[in-house]
Amino acid sequence: MEPRAPGLTVVKLGGSVLTWKREREALRPKILARLSAELATASGPVVLLHGAGSFGHPGARRFRLAEAPNTSDSARERARGAAVVAREVRRLHGAVLHALVDAGVSPWSIPASGIARNRAGAPTRIDPAPFADALGAGVVPVSFGDVVRDDVWGFSILSGDSLAVALARDLSAARVVFVSDVGGIFEPTAKGRRVAVPVVTRELVDRLRPTPGVPDVTGGIRGKAEAMLAIADSGVDAGLISGLSDGALSRALKGERVYGSWVAGARR
């Protein structure tokens, strides 16, 4: 897959690389600082998204915000859960903004709760206009997986991956780069070693299973791969790379196909 001409890159920093997901609200500050510095090297426009990691997922699971309310749930209890989780993920968001400013980036916060709406847990509206406006003003729009209003459930989770799918399409991005704590989607070889599968296909996605022991209300690695296929279907290239490898993100921002798993956008 050859990189497209320079254009907009949507970068999604996964919660798994920004935080220790098995510990509550545990930031990885050195990794965040380095990734922020790599983002500062981008020569083209960037939209930045990030996950909630250990700041948002435990609360979302506790209040069951990624699933339909059951008969014992009250609207008041769900609203309380939405407020708690929104507060938690904004603590991580503040740390991301702080690191970006320190690295020389000019971030502009666009919380998803103000520009998106769900219905039964699925997005029905994500307004790209604030992102386009921020890009036109020369700043880097930054959003994140968030709790949003839901027309059926009251409140539900909108993942950063869903934001990436919508914004890649609506902003005519050149590519989307998912940055994780793993260097791609891994499968074992005949010799038992695990290697990153270079090309994401439907057959690969159908074989994926959830990662055991890790709290993730947004679909884990399979959800990421599904998002990559949806992005490719809209004509945009997508890749999953490691944020633990120094320089991988900065090279991807230059259009390189760094080590990881990729899918080429369907040319229309």
C-alpha cells in the first residue's frame, strides 16, 4: 500500500498506550510526553483522538453505560453514572492537553458530548464542523471517547474509534493511524511465534477474540479492526501501530507504512 499525497491524518491514541488499563486512573506520563513530541513533528494537518483507558472504562463497566439499561436501572442512576464517567475521562483529557501544549502543539478541545448523539449505543450524529473549523484556524482539534446523550438509553458510550470512522469520512482524511500498546494485530505463525498481520481483512477480523482480563467497553482489538475496515470502506487508509516504539508515530505522520497492521482505502 503506497501512502497517499500529504493530507489530513486522524490519529487515535489508544487508552492502552496512554494508561495502565489494569490499574485505575494510572497514566503513563513518559509515553504521553513522547507521543506528544512526535505529534509536534507533523507537517500536515492532524485531528487527534484518544481513548479513556483506565480513567473511563472501569466506571463505564460499573454503570453499564455500554449496554441497554435493565429493568432494575433507574434513569437517575444512569445519569449519575454518566456524570461520574464524564468526570473521570476529562481528567485524562486534561493531561493529554497539558502534554501537547508542553510539546509545542496547539490543541483545541472538542468533547464528543457536545457534538454527538447515540441511539441504543450506536452513533447517529457526529458533527464534523467544529473539527473543520479548528483545522482552518490552525489548531489541532482534540476529542476523546466520551459519554453522550442517547435517544433510547438516556446516556451511552461513544468510543474514540467510532469518532475516527466518522471523521475520516466526513473530513476526507488521507489516513487514520491507531496507536496502541501493541504493534498491530497479532496471530501465531506455524512455528508458534506471534507476528503482526500486515494486511487487515474481514477473515482476520472474524477470527479475533476479546483480550481476557482487560476492562474494555469499546470492543477491544476486534472493535479496532472493525473500525479499520469501516474506514477503508470509506476510501481512507488505516493502520494500527505501536506507541511504545520510539519514532513510529512520527514516521507514520510522514506517510510511511511503519511496522503494524494496515488496510488500504477502497479507491472510488
